[in-house]
Amino acid sequence: MQFIERMQQHTTMITLDGGEYFDTIDALSRRGMTGAVIYDALILARARKVRAERIYTWNLRHFRAVAPDLAAKIMTPAE
């Protein structure tokens, strides 16, 4: 909880509305992607919504598979 509280002080919460949430899951479903990758897709939908310049993750393979159009912006924190 301490970590989450500290992060909340330095970040802005980005939310998806019901339609954005549905569209994200629907698009994955149509591509045959299911399971935990949905969480990655929802994170990427938020990044897309705010036009993020960089998207940091330790899970490059999944993130780039979900959003190949954002691949150049997806990197590890070490990069």
C-alpha cells in the first residue's frame, strides 16, 4: 500500500469508459487473444488514450504482440 500511495502522489489516473473497455476486449477477442493479456491491452488502451510517448514494461513480448503499432514506444525501464 505504501508503494501505491507514493505512486498516486506522482501520477495521474487514466480511466477507460465502458465503450473503450468493451472495444479493447472485443478487439482482442477477434484476434483470438484471451486471458491475462487482457490486462496488458487495457494498460495499452490507456497509453493510447493519452498518446503516451513511452510505455515501460518488463513484458515486452506481450505488450508488443497486443499493440504492434506502439512497438517503438514500448520499452523496459532499463532502456
